[in-house]
Amino acid sequence: MASKEISIGVGIPMIVVGALMAWLWSPLEVEMQSTIEFVGSLIGILGVVFFISGLFYAKEPVMH
């Protein structure tokens, strides 16, 4: 049972914000370009982690 709130509500917006930071904002800043790219990439990667964890989230523990 996946959690749509985690995947769609947290993961996808973090991926979008990270991509926008890395691709659109960092070329505008000359002095701190590498730092902004790093932070944007980090936010995007964490968004992917949240998205994947939302797919595997279950409210009840799975017993085998």
C-alpha cells in the first residue's frame, strides 16, 4: 500500500524545486553557482528518496 501523500505531496515538489534551482537559478549567480547547484541537486535527490519511500510506506507492518 503506497502513500500518495508522501510521494505526490512531498517527493515530486522537492524534485521540481531542486531541478529549478540547479538549472535555472544557478546560471544567474556567478559567485555561488557551484553551491546552488549542489543544494538543488541535494534537494532533488532527497525528493527521489521521499518519492520511493512513499511507494513502500505501509501503515500496518507486513508480517510474513
